[in-house]
Amino acid sequence: MGDNALMSDVLELVDVSVVREGRALVDQVSWSVKEGERWVILGPNGAGKTTLLNVASSYLFPSKGTARILGEKLGAVDVFDLRPRIGVAGIALADKLPRSQTVLQTVLTAAYGMTAGWREDYEEVDEQRARAFLDVLGMTDFLDRKFGTLSEGERKRTLIARAMMTDPELLMLDEPAAGLDLGGREDLVRRLGRLARDPLAPSMVMVTHHVEEIAPGFTHVLMIRQGKVLAAGPIELELTSRNLSHCFGLPLVVERHGDRWTAHGLPLS
């Protein structure tokens, strides 16, 4: 029983703090993600969401506390062996990818642990997988387009396909809908919903500011403010008006419509 419980922990943080120049960006956070769960990290700007995601994806070591990712303890594992098991899609990576590469090349290079293409011929199996992931994300018609010419929504979908290329056990999405217009956001949310509801898809963690960006199929929410966790657990129990108001520091009303969420402020009296 104990072994099974241990195996089911994809991510476990115990009293994790990240301190910079005397300030705690993340403050004594304890949090666990089980196999198959889909988590949303919600919070205002500067709350520590991306810092927490960077610890959870092994790109930032905690100042205090213990972080175990896929059963491996940070500080006692070679992160270069661990990172291929974690898919990461975010704005920081987009800026490192060559704008002159095609969409297909941009996804393919992930299979070789590269950001830029260093070869003209790729394994047929890798090319087939890249095409399949791009197809799921609605990018089949863009395979030969240059990455630098894509719209923001097309870039985001390409990055998610790229993150899937290593067959990760944990998928991290850092504000995937940021900068998208309404149509782009809804298209992405629909596709993320399909991914989240796929039982073969990896465990997922998504950072966002907006409850409207939570796709159907996401199961849990963690709310963070000033580096501290305010609420964490099943989304239908924890995504409440009271918790969200506390998180964002003003009175908010959360409503659920079918399998989607909305939030709005109360009118000024």
C-alpha cells in the first residue's frame, strides 16, 4: 500500500521556500500532485505562480524545504536526466526558439533535447509523433510555416505540441492563454480540454490568472498569494467566491456554467 501511494506522487513539495534578496517568492509551500491529476495554479501577478512552476519542473532549486519530482529528490538527482520526463510550455521557452525554423522542426527538435535543428533528417517515428501532436492541437496546416511568423495562439499550440514530444510524465503549462484574443483563447481551452480528459495524457499543471481559462477536465486548483498557499484541493470544492476573493484581494463572485468557470467583481456601491 505504501509503495503504491509513493508511486502515485508525481510531485511532492514539503515546506518549500524560494528566497531572493531576503524576500520569500514562495513561502513554506507544501503540495502534492498525484498521477492523473490536472491542476490549475491561480493567483494575482507577483504571487509566486511561475516561481512555483519552475521549482516543480526542476529549473529552480528551493532555498528551503524538499521537492520530489517523479520520485526524484531535487539536489540528489541529475536534473538533465529528469527534465526530459517533464514537458514545459511557456513564454520563456518561446523566446529561445529560432524564428526561422518551421513549425514541424520546432516540435521535432524537442525529441533530441535541442532548441535549434542540427540535422536535416529525423527518425520517421519522431516525425510521425510530431505530426500527430500538431494535428491534435490544430496545427496540421502550419507544418511548413516559420515559427516566427505565427500568431500568438499558433505559437502557444506549437509549444504545447513540443512539450509533448518527449512523452512526458508531467506536463507544465505556464499561462498558455496569455495574450490571446477571445477566439484564440476559446480554441486553446477546447483543445486543452480534450487533452485533460484523455486518460493516457500525463499529469498536468497549468498556471493562469483567469478562471475562464480553466479547461474542462482539470481536477484540482491551488491558489497562491504573496508566496503562500491559500487553498488547494479538488476544484469543485476549492474554487469558491470566498477563496478567490481572498486570493485576489477584492470581492469576487465565482460561477460555474456546465464545465466552465467565470468570475466577476461586485459593483461599487
